[in-house]
Amino acid sequence: MAYQSEEHRTRSSNIFLLPNTIDYYQFQITELLERERYGEAKELLKFLLDCRTSETETMEEWRALLDWLEKEFPQFDEPEAEETEADILRKALLSRAEADERFVEHLLELVQYSPGVDEKLMAIEQLTYLDHPQINDTLIRWLEHTEIPPTLQYAVLKALKKRGVVGQVAILHEGAPLYVRIEETPDGLEAFPEKMQQVLSRVKTVSESEFPSLIYFAEPFWLEWLYSIFGTEMYDYLLKGDFKPNAWAAALHFVVADRMLGGAKRDEIRDLYELIEEDDLKAFEKAVHSLDSWARTEDE
């Protein structure tokens, strides 16, 4: 089914449903059921159940409704015309924007002024699918004039890229403008250069037998760090310099285990990754310093 792909689960799990958004989707579900469009109702419920929200009671009601629909209307396994998650989300958002002329303005206000990162990410995701003359200019101005966390900077760059925006933009990094090209923004780990992907692959290979849970902490840590350095001198160094994926994998393993899994010993990690040559050991220490310094900054 269109909604059961890994890509769908990853994307929808990044969407946080606010109370007013839940009310809107409740109306959409009711409307589909009244029109006997049971297949589309089931697909929408599956999508919503993969989202995140603090409204646990609503999620339980949706899960019970989906179970009932699956039992009573098993013949409606697919919508009449198979739609992707993006298709349904875009359709729902466009319908919402048509019904509420301030909807886009409200999302832009959330992006700029909401205190919560989840709310900002949700609004950025939704703005990706909407058509309005203020969206691109507002997002670019926000990037250029506001010091915001790297995760949000990266989310805005991805949204602008999906919206078809190309060209150079200046984002604030440590108080200074950092120039990046929107169309070069990687979309997920698989879009980063192969040698950066090799770091996680190496960590998974080394840790899967003795430390199987480590990769679940290492992957988001590595991605967040890559987001934070995108477009910087460090990123250029990783691209063009003498980057050693094995040494960086060892450093990632050490920092994640030390910070999140109760500690780690340098010499044991170096042995696990067979770091013997002096160049590898230096690369390991430099990588540990870079990753640990960034993590400490994030903790502040």
C-alpha cells in the first residue's frame, strides 16, 4: 500500500499534530466516511497514526476506527486512485488553505515565532506543499537574518529545494553569514557523499554483535552533526580533505557510547576499529574533538 513504505513512516513520523490540526483531520475523516470513501479514510488514518501528537486519546480512537474499518470494509484496501503520502498531504493542505485565507500566514508565524522546535518543523513541512507568494521570501529572510538551530536551517533549505528554489542563500552560522546553494542541499543521509555514509555503515558492522543498540543512537547523532556543518569549512574538509571514514566511525562510536550508553574506553574502541597507524589515530582524536565539542554546545 502507498502508506506502508519505510519512506512514508520516516516522513510522517517527523510530523507533529497540534490540537487545531487534529480537529481539521477529524473533519476530513468524518467527511470521507459520510461519502462512503472507506479506502481513502483508511489510508488517511494510517498516515495519521504514524504522526506524532500529545493527544493519546485521539490516537487510540483513530486506531480503533481503523481496526473497525479493516474488519467491516476489507474490500476497500486501496483508494480508487493510488496516492502517495505527499499527494494526500498536499490535497489536504490546499483544501485547508482555500477554506482559511490566513492559514499560510499562520504557518509562517509558527515558523518564525513559535517557541517549540516540533511546531516549527511541522509548519515548515506543511509550507513545502502550499502555493503562496510570501512563502519563499519569508523563509529566505528568516534564514538570512535569524540565528536558528542547524536542524531548522537544514529543514528550511530542504523545503526551499522541494519548492523549486535555486541559487545562493546566506544563513547565519556562529554570527557570520554562511553561503550555501539551495539546490545542493542533501535530502537525507543517502544524499550525502558516499564516504559520509560509510561512517554509519562501519559503525553498524562493528557494533551489531556486541553493541546492537548503539546504531540507533549513532545514526541521528551523525545526521544532526552533518546538518550542523553543512556548507561550513568543516564540511568542505570532509568533502575534499583526507577524510578517513574508519577513524570517524570509531570516533562516532566512542562519543555516542560515552555520552549516551554509560561510557566507553578509547583504547578499546581504537582496537575494535583496528586503528594502528599514526595518521588514523590523529584522525580519530580530531574527529572525537569535533563531535564532542558540537554535542557539548547542543547541551547548553
